[in-house]
Amino acid sequence: MLSVPCPWCGPRDETEFKYGGQAHVAYPSDPAALSDAEWASYLFLRDNPKGWFAERWFHSAGCRRWFDVVRHTVTYEFAPGVTP
């Protein structure tokens, strides 16, 4: 079982969380000017690296807060004390 390090509640079981995807995805500065293809790219295309990756998590069964972490996509290890 994966132990997710909540910054407010401490390490908790992964069943208490919802995965929020890639962190730091900037909202388009002029959304009205985007084509359908550009909107599709913004909504659905994300990085998929092998290695360290910044992610968003929501502690749905605890403090109910969103937070960012850095996790290794192969080993599932969370970087200690790293805020992306």
C-alpha cells in the first residue's frame, strides 16, 4: 500500500486520497482564443516521464486540502520535504 505524505496530516494510506494529475499546469492566458485542438491538448495531454514527477493530491478523507508532491513514477517513492 502506498503511503502518501500529507503536509498537514502526515503520512496516510493512499485510500484517503484522490490523485489530481500533473502539478503546475498553467491555465491558458486567453482561453477564448484557443482552437479545439489546443483545448484538447491543454485538457488531456500531460507529461508521462520515467522518474521524478510533480503531482497534485487531494486528501479527501482527511484535511480536504490539495497539495503538490514529487514522486518517482517507477519506485513510487515520494521525495522527502520537496515542494515542487
